[in-house]
Amino acid sequence: MVIILRGASIGYRGEAVLREVSAELGGRVLLLGPNGAGKTTLMRGVAGIADIYSGEALVDGVNVVSARGRAGLLGANLPEIYELLYLDAYHALELYMDLLGGDLGYALSKLRALGLGQDLLRRRKPWELSAGQLKAFTTVAALATGARNILLDEPFEQLDPAHKARLLSMIASSEADTVVVATHETWLLSRLGDWSTYLVFDGRLWGPVRARDLAGSGIVPGRASDALLVVESKGLTMSLVRGRGEPVTRLLSLDRVYELLLSGGEVAS
Amino acid sequence: MTKYFVLKVRSVTLHPAVIAWSVFFVLFWAAMWVYVFGSDITRYSAMPWYQEAVAAYVATAFGSLGVVAMGSAAITLTQGVLRGSAATRFLTRFSRLGPGRLLVEDLAASTLSLVIIALIEIVATIALAWQRYKVLVEPRNPLLLAALLVAMGVFFYELALVSGYIALNTASRHTRSILTSLTLITSFIPYTMLFTSHGNLAGYLFPPIGLQALIVGAVSGKTPPATGIINWFQTSFIKGEKYTPIDPRLATATTLLWLITLALLVAELARRTKAVHPAELA
């Protein structure tokens, strides 16, 4: 059970954001990259929302372009897929659990644990929730579908630390065959040490490496002979090496990688 | 009934814009028809044709206002196409709501929603007329009335989808704004035709005009011309002057042709349309 990208170029309105990407995303996978790198576009392509101009994206062997009525194959927390009808969040959840074959009771109990009780869900439309609440709502909905493959785009964004910890525990205990989490937050590397990690820069993927290896590595400009990974992006080359360089986790967010490289290896903390 | 069907009906009929503009605003105009424009009808209460005249007048009121209510409510369907394009692409692929099931359930739920909105208008207008004229207007042919309302609902549903899909593919905000309101703009065309006479051809060329006339006929028992119905009411209905009524068979045939053409257009546009993130449309 795996998500396969074969030479996939994915984008919008005729413009490819990801170019000829090939990867096998199976088990537990982190996509780590700065904002605008193409993580969300990759997920939208696999979810059938963004256009695939060349190559293909397969979910458990099913081409996403020709997939029809395949409940249980894929769940995702992309907020735009929860805007089918003008409904309050409770009825939207009820509808999606029905259509995707999910567990409404599970979803409600997990949302309650994240501070989203039924009263609130019945009062607000999904797009009327705060940014953090919407992330929690869509992420729990995706997990509750019980789909074999789950895509979670920036699930921790704008959540407070306590809710981040609870949501992380829910994601870690998911029984899905494949869970792919896209994020720009490096703190996850130490918490999800066994996860297979791809770096995403400028519409391309590098990896995989274990999250714990990445957590213990640093970034140095140029091409290092002992590199775990060498990444080329926007005309800059960087190597991820064990035990030296600017620690990946110290960057907090990979948005600061370009700042690091342009400054020749020094980054303001 | 499926969850999607029930919640789609709920999402349209309980939409705040629909309640405000398709129900209460149109009810205001129904009250105007009864209490202001038609206030002097009671002068003829002693005439033998009084009850028939009230029925025809009330049918003209709710026939035209029902079309406006449907056209106004259909805006939410157009907006649904815009906001829900990404959701539709995902769900048709990865949920039980495949394209075929979505098509059938969405058509049925949307049409029912529009018919419910029109029925609210009809019942309210009948109640207002009963209060003002002391005549209970009962449709002569309720089955035909129901069929005409469904046909009108399907027409506006298909028009809403065509507008929505074209709006999705246009980059201009102004064009998109007009397309979003196209069903409402369209619904005022038959309303204007009540007051001006352009012959029956207009009723064959454009279904809402023809269907409006047929609704008046289904309620009053007398088929009016396609256009100039107010004039028909004052001259032919009351004074017995001769006129040429709309041909129901020809109007039905051209309406069916429109519905089939629009359905094919919807299918083709749906096939070609890409998902657009709602934020891109703001």
C-alpha cells in the first residue's frame, strides 16, 4: 500500500510547480520543506485537485486521474475539499464521514479533545473556524475516514503546544497503511524519528532519510563528501551532514534555509 | 434518501441569502401584488367571473414571482459550483459519491430545493389572496403545475451549473460576478414579459417565459399568451376579447430541447473544468 509518483509534473493553470518528481511514499512519511516548495501542490496532485501534466500519481496502484468512487483509498486534510456544501461544521463532518466511509463518533470524540465541541461545530461553518481550529477539524476528519492512505498538509500549523501534542499522538496512532505529513516545522523530526523523510525544495524531492538522522544533522553550504543528502535549489547547493553545520532543528522552520545559504552558513537565531 | 441529498436540500433552503432574497423579499412583492397592484379587484366581487379572475391574477403573481424566487435561489447553486470545485474533484474520485451518483443526487436535491422555494411563494400568495379577496385559489391542474415547477427547477439548475462552470474558467472578476447572478437576471425576463406583448414566439424560444404562461394556465384553467399576460388579463380574461394562447405542446417541446442542450453543455463543461481553490476566487 503506497503512493507512487512517477515523473510527475504537477501544477495549476498550465504551470508546473513540481517537475518530474518520482518517489514511493509508503508507511510513515514526512515531507519537509519551506513554504512555497511544492508540498501542498504534491498533496493536491495526489488528491486529484491539482493538474498532472506529465508522468502519473498512483494510490495503491490506482491512477488518481482516472480514479472514480474509490471510498477508503485516500483521506486528506486539505481544507478546500471540505467546502462542498453550505453547511455548519457538524453537518459537514456528518456528510464527509458518510461519503468517505468514516467514523463520526471517533471524529467527534477526537475533536472534543482538541477543544472543538459539538456546540461550536453546529454554530460555525468550517471556513468560520479559526485557522488552527480548521486545521484540527480537517486533520481529524481525514484521520477518521479510516482511509488506507492519508495526506496531512501542515496539520500543526497555528495550533497551541498542548493541542499540537494531542494531534501528534492521534496521527502517530493512526492505523492507515500510509500517512504522509507535509510540514515546514523541524521540531517534528525528533518526535517522529522513525518516519521516512523527504526534503522538498523548489518543486523537487530529495530523500528519503530517517527523521532522526536528519534531526541530528546540520546544513552546510556546498557539496560535502560525507553528506546524508545534497540539495540544489534556486542556484544554491547545500549538504546535510552529521555533527556539524547549522543544526536543522535549530532553524525551527525550513523557511530560513535560504537565509542560511545566502549568508554563507551563518543564521541569526 | 441519501445523506448527500438531504444535506444538499438543507444547504440550499436554509442558506441565509435564500431565506432573505428568495423567500422574504419575494413575499414582499407577493404582498404588493395583492394589496397594492391588485387592490381594486374586489370592486368586481359581484361579477360572475370574479373567482376565475382572482385565480388568474393570483396565478400570474405567483407564476412570475416563483420564477424570480427560483432564479434567485439558483445563485447559491452557481456559488456552490465555484466554492466546491476542488471538493467535487476529490470526492468524485475518493468517496462513494462518484460522478454518476453526484449528477443524479445533485440534480434531484437542487430541483427539489428550488421547487420548495417556489411552493413557499405559491402557498403564501394563495394565503394572502384569500385574506384580501376571500377567494381560495385552488390550481385547476395541480399535477401539471407540479410538473411545470419541476421543469422550471431543472432549467434553473442547469443554467446555474453552466454559469458556474464558465465563471470558474474566467479570470475576470467582473465577468464572474455577472455570471454568478445570471440565473437571477434571467428570472426577471419573464417578469418583464408580463407587461409587454411580444407574441408567443418568445415563449417558445425561452423556457421561463413559456413555462410562466403554462403555470398561469394550469392554475386558472385558461391558457394565456406567452407575453403580455397582464394585458390579456384585463382584456381577454375580463372583457372576453379574442387572443392567441401559447401552444402548450410546442412550449413543452422547446423546453425539453433546452433542457437536453443545457444538460449536454453541463456535462462537457464539467469534464473540462479544473478545480480552483476557493481563495483564488475571492
